[in-house]
Amino acid sequence: MKWKLILCIFSFLAFHQSKASHLLGGYIHSEWISGNLYEITVYLFVDSKSDVGAASGILSFGDGTSLQAPFNSKTKEISEGFNLVSFVVAHTYSGSGTYTISYSEEFYNNGIINFQNSNSIPLYFSSSLLVSPVSRTNSSPLLKLTTIQRGLKGIIQRTNPVAYDADDDSLSYELIIPEQSNSSPIISYRYPNDSLFYINFSRGNQEKKGKPEYSISPITGEIIWDAPDLLGEYAIAYKIIQWRKLGGDWQNIGENQVILIDKIVDADKEIDISTSDLNCYETASQIDKQFIIENNGSTNDTLRVFTDLPGLVLNNQIAKENEFTEFQINGPFTLSVSLPDSVVFNSFKPYRVILSISTPYQTITSSWAFALGCEELPENISPDPIIREEKPNCEEMVIYPNPSNHRQYLQVCLPSISETNSVVRIIDLKGRKLLEQDITQSTSQLTLDVSYLKPGFYFLQVGKMSAKFVVE
């Protein structure tokens, strides 16, 4: 069984006169060919209105070798104003091991809302690959829905790029913080439901009765944002992890990072789809589900339905294998999903049905997962969504979570840093400096990678401020 991490990031469009800014995201797909030979594809999401060419970065294979542009790239229009640029290279690894493939290119598009100076931050994403005779073939997931996501101000936004694993590995999903280089997160990054992006944060959800929430389903990969307020494009990062059962135990055999776009606009809601979480069944004959599509004036729309279980019946029609089955809708619509007894499938893998509709102003997805024998699922695949923790308002420096609770990254809330060129330091109890990094721009939030720290007590210094934190 294998794990791959898909990091998803969503960005802004704009043009900057002094810097080359055009990149909106991307991800790496590795496909096993034979032996230790892999075909590696880099996908880049690009602002097509920019006159700056894409695929001009550096691809590192994780074994000490790399390739630098130019690459033989292809360009495909995926939406008005947006292109998907891709290139393919073949690489043979010398032996077994876990390799971190990465791609870096300058720069993000100008004007990304949730981190500062985006047009001076390099786009970076990576994919870890396990090369081993024990894991047999090991190819990373592909994104089947490579389109620009659009959300509406004040309306719950649900997005799902539909990750598909050709090796039939189980996938799980986690929100992460985007990086600008290896193990170096973007320090000014804020989650989309940060209070900075709301006029009335305490009533920021769709019902105007509570704070906005931002979460990802660990089973389906659906990102739910309840609800956007400030208009524009946001950078969002998550990882897709691939699980494979080897020797009777679930093992993570790779991680893969991906980046996409979510643009928030102000328009009337047109489409809504009912949704649900993981359902567990004892027999296949019990699987019977209905999705209700509410249509408030939109006409001649296409409902695209993806499932990773061939043989499902969608409104008396057999679903296509690992492709979208399409339905034209011109009003309220009901989609019925059932499973014939003759269909054979993996009893310890959760399967998904993902619906997607795009209008000129709105892209909405609905995801449903089901399984037989849920007690056999990997521990990391849970029916409970992983919710982004709320950032505290602080009048002094606050580190959270503290203790770290086994997290790779810690957040640091700062009352303010008016001066630039401040220095961030991590110091252990023996007075040794374990980190020293300059802050070259004003910010009120930092992200710290503490994965390399041993359990214990540490001090964080930011300029003249200091606080203690605990790594578990």
C-alpha cells in the first residue's frame, strides 16, 4: 500500500511590472515504467494573461541529480485566463530508497491574498517516492479535475480536485502549509478563514451565526470553507497520502504535493448539492444513495460524476471506469447511486463518488465515501474532518499548539512587527542556536518547522520578544 502526499495550493492572478509573476500552482506525478525507471510529469497552473513563460525552473530527483529548464512543455487552456502547462522526463534510480522529487520556479502570481509579497516568493512543491521491490509498482496520484475552482462570497465553498491512484492504494488527506523551498514554509502564510479576511469574523460562516471554518475530509479530499468573505484568490495547501498494506500492516510509501486555484467572487448562488461523509455497510446490496442538486436559475449545466469503483450504477447508467460520467441538467436534479451484487471490490478501501458542476461564477463539488468493513481501514483514514485550528488574537507573542502535539509546524501569533530585518531564533536549554532566520518584511504571523527538533523545551526569540514552547 502506498501513500502519496498531495499538497494543494491556490493562488491569485495579477500582473506586476517589476517582477516575473505568473505561477498559480502545480504538482508532480510519478509513474512507474519498469525496474527503477520512472516517468515524471510536472504540472503547472499558470495565469495565461501574463507574458512570462512557464516551465523555466529546476526539477530535482532526490538522488543528488537535477534538470534545469528549458523543458519540452505543452500548454492546455483549462479555463478563461488559466492554462495548464506540463512537461515529462524519464529518470532511472540507482537503487531502492525514498526519494524526494521537487520542482521550484520563480515566482507566484502577484496579489495572492493569504501571504505577503507573492510575486517575490518562488513556487515550490515536492513528491516523495518509495522505490522498493517490496512495494512493487508505485505511481503517485493524478488529479482528474484540473479546472479553476470558483467560490462565492458568503456561501460555503466545497472543492475537490479528485485525486486518482492507478495502483488502487487508499488515500487520505491533510491540510498543510505551503513551502517556498525544502522544509521552509512561507512564514507569512495565513489560512483562508483567518480573521484578517473578514469584516465580521465572529459571524463569518454562511449562516452568520459563528466563526468561519476551514477543513478537509481525510477520506474524500474535499475542502470545505464555511464561508469566504474577502474577494480574490487564495493559496491553499494540502497533502494526499497513499496507504498500502504490506506484510499485514498499513504503510505510508510516499508523499506528493499539489497546487490549485480557488477564486472567490461576488454573485448570486446558482447551484447547491447535498453532501455526506463516510458510510459503512455490511453488504454491497445496502449501498443506495441519492444526491439532490438544487438549481436557482442556472441552465444547461453539466454534472460530472467521478467514482473510483467501476460498476456503480448512476441513474440506471453504469459509471465509467476512472473517468467522469456526465449528465446535462437544466433544473433541479436527483442522482441515484447503487451497487449491483456482482461488483467485486476491496473490502478495506474507502471508495468515493464525487460530483462537480461549474458555472461562470461557481464551481461546487460534493463528495461521498463508502466502504465495507470500516474497521479494516488505515488509522489515518477517519470519518472526522481535519479542521484548521483558529488563530488566537494576541497582545503578546503566542505559540500554538503548545505543546506541539506531534505537529510538524507550529504557528506564532505576533502582536505586530513594525520593523523589518528582525531575527527569528530557536534556542535549546543549553543555549545553543538551532535556528536563525531573518524576517525581511512586516508580519503578524510566522510558521515554524519543528520536525527536526527532539522532544523537549525550547525558547523562541523574535526580535526583542521571547517565549518558551514544548516539542512532543
